[in-house]
Amino acid sequence: MKRLKAATAKAAARAAAAKQQVRSAKARLKQARRLFKVEKKAAKQARRKMDAAAAAVAPGRESKPVVDAKVAVAKPRVRKPATAPKPARARRAPKPRARKSPETMRSAAEVAKSVIERLHSPPPVRPTPINSADQAQPPTAAPAKT
């Protein structure tokens, strides 16, 4: 009886420990999800800032700097070498999908009918094979009767 009580106590302790492990795992998962959301939001904001900065500096859309009348000193502008844009690849035409014609899809009744017809029909007649020995020897003429 004492052994059973001890085993029960040990099992209860193990169950409580497992329950605590599950709770701590759930808490860690919740924290990880929270951190993931925060990092994802930060990445989205950084991407938006980068896109906005790229749009502001995009070629052809450069804003003209306000030149003060007093400071009209011409500064030599150093341009970056223009890179040729990649040519747009033409999209391939989508391949037509093979559609099954109604002829290939037969109903079970049609299949059964063709099988029954084949069973009831006589076997096909095959041509008799020609012996090569018969062709090699020409037919001999019978002697003429007088």
C-alpha cells in the first residue's frame, strides 16, 4: 500500500512538473511571437522609409535645390555613370492545357458494351505465314501427256 501511495505521489509530482513545463513553453512562445511582430513592424517601417527615399531621389524626379541669389557659386556636379536598365523580358504565352475530349471519356455502360461485343465476335482471322522455302523453289510444270 505504501508503494502505491509513493508511486501516486511521484506521478502527481511528474504531472505537475510537466504542466509547469507546458506553461513555461507557452510563455516563451508568446514572447517569441511578440518579438517577431515587433521586428516585422520595424522591418516594414524601414522598407517604407527606404522606398520613400528612393522615390525622392529617383531620376527625372529630382527636386531642384533652392539657389540663394547671394550664393550663386557654380559647383561642378559629378554624375554617376548611367547604367542601362535591364530590358523587360517578354512573358511566355501560357501553354494551352490539354483538355480531354468527350471521345476519350466513355461511360461504364459503353465500356461494358464494347467488351461484350468483343467477347461475342469470332476471333480475328490471321493470314497464314508464307514459308520462305515455298518461294525459293519455283513450281515445276507437270509433264504434258501425249
